[in-house]
Amino acid sequence: QVQLVESGGGLVQAGGSLRLSCAASGRTFSRYAMGWFRQTPGKGRELVARINWSSGSSYYSDSVKGRFTISRDNAMNTVYLQMNSLKPEDTAVYYCAARGLNSDDYVYWGQGTQVTVSS
């Protein structure tokens, strides 16, 4: 069982930066690939970044590539999303999630943190 708690969201002007954190409970955190998703009203959740258990592999959606960086600190049971050059279209609720050990499905989710980018 893994419990996830996001923090770091807020209101920022376009061009600014935010760093989201996702603190995980559970001794097996380091075994899970982790992802950051975002969701806006009327749209499904979009995977924006993913990192494997060892930080050796990462993925970014085209919409955030070159602006966002995902990282993790397994000793601190935390995954981060550094968001730079933010745009109004990045406004969303951001969720972190843990992917199942033997599955492509994300099985543990945080409660979400709001990011609002003003123009």
C-alpha cells in the first residue's frame, strides 16, 4: 500500500516556475514507477511525466517537454515535478500516481494540487 500527498501548487504568472512535490508513505516506494498527471474540467487526465524506479528512464508529453522535469529521491520517498516557463494552458489539477508493479495501470493516486497560471 502506498499513500501519496502532493504539495507545491499555487498561482503563478505566465513564464514563472513551480515545483510540485509528492510525498509517499510505504517502504516499497522505490519499487514503483511514478507519474504526474493533470486534469482540467471537462477533460480526462493527461500523463505529463513519468519516471521509472531508478530514475534511469523518464517520459514527457509533448506539451511539457523541455519545460518540466520529473525527479525522485527514493531515500526521501518523494517525487518532484519542476515546472518552468509556465503557460496559462498548464492550469490544471496535478496528481501524482504510482504504477502497479506488474501492470501499466496507475494504482495509487494522490488527492491533487491546483496549479493556476495567469496570463
